[in-house]
Amino acid sequence: MFDIERSLEDMDRHGISTMVSSPIFFGGYAGLSEEEAAEASRFLNRETARMQSEIPDRFVGLAMVPMQYPQIAANALRQAADLGLRGACVLTNYADRAPATSDHLQIYRAMNDAGLTCVLHPAMRSRLWQLNPSDPIERGLNWMFDTAHLALSLIENGILDECPTLTALHPHLGGVLPYVSGRLRVLATGNIDSYARERFFVDAASSTPGALEVAIDFYGTDRIVFATDDPFVPRTATTGFFQREIAEPLRRSILDNQVPGLLP
């Protein structure tokens, strides 16, 4: 997954006590049969739980399950919870399909029942990748759209209503969602603000000036948590931006915020 010792040393240099991480480079289970995906999921989650048990104050691991196989994924989540994992990383698409339909409901019910936090993350390739695979378009725009699409689908498709205690963590200050909140307040089926402020947390891994203000308006200050986006962006870049662009006491408030049940 990564060099844990080097990562811990880097965390110490930046004053970070605990990381939340998952093996996302392998977690899409692309091209695997049901049996292969089930076996791979057991292996990844077992190894993630082992690392968490070895350094429980410094590492929180997230389960990765094959969302394209709902029954296998639901069973894998129950097993992951038994191993001591506190959250699950859900990628934005599996086999070019967003995992937020009625077929996936049993997976989210398993998360809900096990008390796992649902952590959204861009898939390594978005569903728009084939239109233009250039890095600025794919990682700069498509990934932000994909996470927002999944988050909104959890609301509009009734999944959060069916899973009343499930909490989702949306990366990068909610992607593009806060920027279109005005349109969503008119078009969404339910009260979009209630979902944003009661069912979601967002992380502050962003380098866009002004993005935090928009996110606070949509989610509220108490729903924003600190993150660095390592290894996609060096911790130096994200912590530097956080220190420069966010003044006290807001900075301290974000550092103190936690997703309930996720950290030790």
C-alpha cells in the first residue's frame, strides 16, 4: 500500500498524529470475478486491520469492498467491522457505474448497521475519462464532479433515508456540490441543506482560495475536518495552504472537528 514508516515520519514533520487511509489503488477490483473479488477484499481488509492493530493511535484503516457485487460487498463490510475497521472507502464508480442505486442499498445498510463511516473517494478513472484523459481535466475537474454525483445520488436515490444513522465523508470540501447548492435547493427532492449539515462531513483538502467559505455556507463549520490528500498531493502543500489561508479561530475549529466514531 505504501511505506508506513516513511509516512509516519512525514506525519511527525507536519504535526499530524493520526492518518485515515485505504488501499484505493487496488480497491476498484476491476476485471475480477465474484470469487476473486471476494478473496481480494478479504486480503486487503485483513491487512488493513492488521496495520491498524499494530499502530492504533496513528493509523485508521478503511475497508475496501467490491461494490459491483453487492452481496459480496455487504458480507465483506460485516467482516471488516468484526476486524475492527471503523469506516469503508467507496469509490465513485465501479465498472463505469456509480454505486448508489437500489442494487447497492444492501451494502449501505450493512455500513449503517455496523456503524461504519462511508468515506467517498474518486475512482482512479472517472466515468468521463474517455472523453478527454488529460490530467487537468480528469483529476482537476472530473474527480470533483464524480464525488459530487455520488454524494447527491445517495440523497436523491433515497439511500440515506433508508440508512438513518449512516454518515458520509465527502473529500475536497464537497467537490462541486457547494457551488451548485443554490440550484439544488430548487431542484432537489428533499431539503438539501439538512442532508448536507446532518449527514455529511467534508474534508479541507483543497488549494482553491474561497472554496472554504462556500463549503461553510453549505455544510457549516462543524462539518469540516482536516485532511492532507496524501499521497496524491504532498502534505507540505496542503498543510501550507491550510496554515496560510485559514486564520484562527477557524483553523483550530477545523482541526478539532472529528467524524464521530472514525478516529480512536
